[in-house]
Amino acid sequence: MATMQLSYAPRTRKTSKETVFPTQITNEQQSLIMVKKLFATSISCITYLRGLFPESSYGERHVDDLNLKILREDKKCPGSLHIIKWIQGCFDALEKKYLHMAVLTLYTNPKEPEKVTEIYQFKFKYTKYGATMDFDSSNTSIDSRGSTEDIKRASILLIRKLYILMQNLEPLPNDVILTMKLHYYNAVTPHDYQPPGFKEAVNSNFLLFDGDPVNMHVGMVSTGFHKIKVKVTTETSRVSDPEDDMTEIVHQGLDYDDDEEEEYNNQIQRMNFMCSQEGSERSQKRRKVSEPSTAFISNREGKADTCTTWM
């Protein structure tokens, strides 16, 4: 299992041309790029520190004095290809402003996918000002709707917090199964929409843990155009050293933030005067959910050669 995700690089080292975050974040498109890269970096951090894929499935990128491991296409490790395809599917839904929440779920029994080991929730929100990436944090939220450097500093802080959190989790079982479900804003998402690599799924937010679950809030970054919140949920017994300001005992299931979605849906409905009241009410009754075409079991003992970087 890999044990390091972030490391300091000597300041005399030549700066890499392939950096993680954009050099400027001043409009909606640049903000979208920022949110995509921060989302992909977070997923890479999780999979690397949880030891899901071999070292060869990751490339190296630099943010200031930090070295990050970023998932890349590894043809000898099908699992990494699955994750990359899922991330790209999320990108498609983000571009269209459909995506409300992406939920990465880890479980061990293929016959009981509702009995989970860990859940990683990424929630997205879109505003009229631009893109906001909001890592869910009740006490440590960081509103970074400032300069590009402010946004980058806040993002780096969140990556550090995610790294520390991953270090405090107990090791995963050997045969862990991964899947990802996407939840949408009903008011704007076409009924037949599916991002690449996904299919229609049953809408169920009732996920079970063997023990008492605990939410671990990571934080928040805001650029003014989108918002993404990240929350990690697992059993209390699997967290070796939880920080009080990052954790809370929770009920079983997903945290939808229905008030946020209702507010967003109402804004869209007011703008879209051509949408009939009957159609709007019908769209609210059933939450649209997608899942990957196939889940997969992580090959944690796999080896692979160097391969093409995708990000």
C-alpha cells in the first residue's frame, strides 16, 4: 500500500511545465477547469493513499513545493482506466451543469452493495458568478472567491487536509469493490441524459455500515462560479485519530442537502418560463441517478509499466 501522496520538493528544482491548476481563474471556463482538476486530484489522492492501484498507475504533478500523484492511463491496470472513465463522465455532467453529487463507494460483498466500507461524496453547485469548489466543512469552510493565488492556496490546503484524513483511516480489505453514482439537478437534467460510461441507476440513498458511521468534513474552496463539497463517511472504528472539528456521528445514508437543491431548482424554474408547472412538479418527484456500466474489484497487488498521462 502506498503511504505518501504529498512531498516537499527542493525550491531549487526546475518547475514542471505540467502543473495541476490553471495559471488564471477569472471567468467561468477557467473556473470550470479548476474545479475539474481539483476533483480529479482529490480522486487521485484517495485512490493512491488507499492503495487501490500500483505506483505505475500514477504520474507526478507539482503545485508550488508539493509533488502530487495523479491517476493516468495504465493499460495493465484496468481499474485505473475505469476510474479515469468515471472522472471524464463527471466532467461531461459538470460542463452541462447537471451534476449535483458524485458518490465514490467502496464495499466488499458484490451481493450486498448497500453495505459499504467507505463513502466519498463530492457535491457541486453552480452560481451566476462563476465556479466554486466547496469541500464540505461545517467549521473550516474557506471562501476563496478572491485572486487566483488565493484560490490555489485554499485548494492546496484542502489537498493537505484530505491527505491527513486518508492517513488516519484503517487499511482497506484486500478485495474491495468500487463504484460511483452520479446524482443530478432534476430541474435542468434531461430525463434520457447519461454521461459517457454510465447507465441509469436505481435511486437509493440508504447505505449501511456495520458500525456507527462518522462524517469527516474536508473543507471548501470557492471561485464564484461552481461549488463542490467533499465529505468522507466510514465507520467510527476505522478512523484512528479523528479531529473533532472535522467529524460528526451521522445517520445511515447520503447527505443530499435538499434545501440547496430546491433553491437551485427554483432559480432554474423561474428563469425557464416555457417549462410547464406540471412538468416541473413531475421532475421533482424522482431524483435522476446514474451508475457506471460495471463496478470492479481493485487489483491491489497489480504491477504495471509506465504509461501515457491523461491529465
